[in-house]
Amino acid sequence: MNSKERLDAFIAGSAVDRRPNLTIVGSTVCRMNRIDIPTYCKEWRRMEEAAELAAHEYRLDFIQVASDLVREAEGYGTEVAFPADRLPYAAGYALEDITDVSRLHPLKVQDIPRLCDLVLAAQKAAECADIYPMTLAVGPATVAGNIRGVEDLMMDSLDEPEAVEELLDIVTETSLDFLKCLAETGQKYFYVADPVASLLSPRMYLNLILPRQKKIFDRGRELGLTGRLHMCGNTTHVIEYTSQLGAAIVDIDHMVDYGEALEKAAGRCILNGNIDPVADVFSCDAAHTHDTILALGQKYASEKAMFMPGCELPTTTPTENILAIADALAEIG
Amino acid sequence: MNVFESIADSLERGRAKEVSAKVTEALDNGVSPEQILNEGLVVGMNVIGEQFKNNEVFVPEVLVAARAMNAGLKILKPYLQKEGVEPVGKAVICTVKGDMHDIGKNLVKMMIEGQGIECIDLGVDVDPQRIVDAVKESGAKLVCLSALLTTTMYGQKDVIDALKAAGIRDQVKVMVGGAPVTQAFADEIGADCYTLDAASAAKAARAYFD
Ligand code: B12
């Protein structure tokens, strides 16, 4: 079985030779073609090349077409800093006051240079014969957080909920256009990462974020794309809802109890994740990584579930530890 | 509801303007500033801290409560100083080098201040040497370090090493925290204390000074 066959089969509920490996290897891919992090974020050809090499080297079942979480926000006017040795971040926010949201209007992919780059990278990655690309659309809460500042957005969501909804609607439009571009370049999979969404109460998540995330997954389905949701942090309180979004795969971080999550998801999606990326992959030896994945996998072997680090790996995670993930998944079968 | 309960109630609901108005009114009526702080603001913030720990409220609610606490404190501070109310102790707090996350750090600071401990906040992305300098200048007995990235958490060890190199490691307690930090990690780098959340951090900090 090659990776494409494996991923398709597992999602369809058919037999596979081993569990698919969807580890978010993040900027560890930079070591593949010796690029630095700013190059990885700014030069799509180098990024795609690194991601494709990494997918083969690490025995992943997707090509990670992604680098950072600030591409969309940058388009809306957030100032982005690109430090030499770490991932870019918002250094100045586009919205000083949430009520200024009326000044913004929805942007298309073509208006945002680094988002166009991501589409080009996805298109190139789709030429790979044996592994599917899976491309990152940053989720609405996180894009809005990077436009307004997370702390302020959190307070705005209580003070000025209507204005926050307006901002979320605007950024969601960009994501919908992004999916259209992905579909046009022959993609089959995409993923939505929305780490900021897990900071809200279940009620606020339901009112503000879930309807926009749902719109994104609905559009994906209309376009023939299969979606995956990555919301790190403790999402226990919302799994009941995220499992109903229409994402085929929902990632869960290590603070979530897998058994409880499976119960809450009730078979509506495939859960994926649950290993601590630091304690069990970054700062340990390969044997520990292997044993941790294997133990989790064996515990839930009869479930239609996948196992990987719950969140992105640190840049300097040892290669042998990343390989140990694939080894353990092969043993789980 | 008495005046303190009323202040705490407004704080818990994140109503900064209400808190300011009620604190001003209480002061005008001759209520002691220390009592307003300890029986009003601190009690309210403790309730929020506990609720946050138990997943009954979430980050937005804590942030607006913290904003309301700050509004109250701003009015109280000059009165507290005039009355000669001394802080229980001093702490230096910051997010370590390379890390810009400060929501958690700010909550920890707020809760620790609520315990009557003065916090010297060095902000984010802080060089170990600046922390050493701040400890020397202020005579703080507690250093609180936050890290949210797996790539920056070892920066907490760099601070401990810098404190050792400066010969002042045994004069301070080092408390570490942040999402990727664990008790095992804290032990590994030789920190004195780790807590999972801000409410527990405040309790542990207070215990050092009692
Ligand atoms: C908000 C946020 C941001 C904001 C930060 C805004 C700000 N002013 O802080 C912004 C957008 C700027 C940001 C930037 C980045 N982020 Co960020 N961010 C988050 C997010 C969504 C929430 C963090 C948070 O505030 N949590 C809420 C607070 C209350 O929790 P807390 O900090 O853990 O604090 C509690 C406890 O830990 C404890 N505590 C905290 N400090 C201390 C200290 C002491 C002494 C003690 C005792 C206790 C203690 O008490 C607190 C309250 O109870 C997380 C994902 C998530 N859902 O957790 C990602 C996350 C931490 N970020 C991440 C990343 C990768 C980044 C970036 C590199 C790239 C990016 N754009 O995403 C940049 C890095 C910038 C830099 N150099 O630091 C990753 C980290 C992955 C990893 N493995 O390391 C995460 C996990 C998201 C993800 N999966 O991508 N981020």
C-alpha cells in the first residue's frame, strides 16, 4: 500500500497495512534541504521541496503544505516579524480597535501574496505520485486573533460580540476562497488549524466559532475535499461539537483523555493525536517515543483512531524520534 | 450584599467601570483601602482563579476580570501607599527569551499580586541577564518564569544557570510554568516549584513568604 491508498482506505473504513501517520512535523522539515525558517516561510518552492522530502523520510502519509499561522492575517495588514531562528509572529496588529472592523472587507487569495504561494506549493505537491498533500487553512479564531491580538479578541468577544462576528465572517470568506483555489489545483485533502478556538468557553465556541468552522468544512465537502481539524490545547469540552463539523479527522492534544474523547466523538469522525510532543517526542529517546505511541495504539487498537503527537513538533526534535512514530504505527497495524 | 461582596461580584463579571465606581464610593465612605483590596478585589479574583482551574470559566472571562481588578487597583494604590501598607514580598516575573506569549504570565502576575506580593514584570522575550539584574536591584525573593513554546522552555534553565553564575541562586526561589512545562521538566532543570495554573501559582507564592 502506498500512502495515498492507505489514507483513503483508512478514512473509508477499509483494511490498511498500518495506521496512517499524520504527524505535524512543523519546521523540522527545514533540515531536509537545509533551509532556514524564514526561507521555509517565504519561498514556497523550497518549503514544498522540504515537505515532500520530509514526508518520505519520516514515513508520513501526507505532505505538510504549511509553515506558519500568520499568512492570512498578514494579508489583512498585520505586521509580521520573521526572526532568523524561529517561526514568524504578529508583531503589530491590523485592528487597533474592534469597532474598526467595518473598515475591513473580505480578501481573496489573490490579494494575499503568501497565501497564493501556499496554493502554488499545494499544486506542486499534488504532482507527487504516492503521497497526498494536505494544505493548511488557518481557522477563523486564529486568523482573527492574529489580526486583532489574541488577548484583545478574547475580551472583545465578551464586550463587542457583534463586531467579533463581523471579523470572523470576513476572514472566513478568505478561507472559502482558499478552498476553491485548492480544489482547482487538484487537491483531495486540507486541514484547518485553529489553536485560539480552544481558549473560549464551550458556549462562546458554539456561538462564535463553530458556525464559521462548519461553513469551511461544508464548502470543502461541496468542492470534493476531505477535511481535518487541528485544534490543540484542551478541547475536551468541545469534542462533542467538533466531531460534528464534517471534518473526517479531528486531532486531539495530549491533555485530552483519549477514552473520553472517543466517547464524546461517538464515531462521527476519526480522532487523531494524543501524544505529548515535548515529553514523549522531543525531550526523550526514540525508544520512549516508540513505546508511548505503541502503548496508546494498542490500548485503542480496535477503534477507528489514529495516534500521533497532539501538536506541532519543535524544530529540533531528533530525527530518530520522529522515525520511531512510524515504526510504532507499523506495529499497531 | 455588603460593599466587599458587591465589589467582588462586579469583578467576577468583568465589569471594570462598576468596580472603579464601587471602589471610589467605598473609599469616599471611609472604608479601609486594605479591606477593599483583601475582602473585595482579591476575593473576587480568587473565585475567578478557582473557576478557571475547574473549567467553569475560560480565558475571556478571566481576562475581563483581570482588567476589572486592574481598574480597582489603580484607584486603590495611592491610598494603600499613603496608609503604608507594605507588600508581603517581591517577585520578578516574565516570559523567557524567544517567547512572546504573555496571557498566562499576566494571569499568574495578577493572581500573585492579589496575594499582596509586589510583581516586577519584565515582559516577554527576556534575556537571563536582565532577570539577574532585576533580582539584584529589587531584592526579590521569588522569580516566576513562563514559557509557552517547546522551543523556549529550556530558556527557564538558562535563567537558573544565570542565577547560579551570578552567585544568587540560593537567595531566590524559582517558580516555572506554561503549557508545555511539567513537574518532571521543572525537576530536571532544578526549579523550586511548578504549578499547572495561576490560582495554584499564587498560593505557592504566598506560601514562600509566610
Ligand atoms: C495565544 C497564542 C499565541 C499568541 C500570543 C499572544 C500573547 N499575547 O500571549 C500569538 C498569536 C502572538 C502566538 C504566537 C506564536 N505562537 Co502561539 N499560541 C497561543 C495559544 C492559542 C494560546 C496560549 C495561551 O495564551 N493560553 C492561555 C493561557 C491562560 O494559558 P497558559 O499560557 O498555559 O498559562 C496558564 C498555565 O500554563 C500557567 N502558567 C503560565 N505561565 C506560568 C508561569 C508560572 C511561573 C507558573 C507557576 C504558571 C504559569 O498559568 C496560566 C493560567 O492558569 C496556544 C494554543 C493553545 N490553545 O494553547 C498557541 C501556541 C502556544 N503557540 C504556538 C506557536 C507555534 C506560536 C508561534 C511560534 C507561531 C504562531 N504564530 O502560532 C508564535 C510564536 C511567537 C513567539 N516567538 O513566542 C504553539 C506552540 C507549539 C509548540 N509545540 O511549542 C501553540 C501550542 C499553538 C500551535 N499548536 O501552533 N501564539
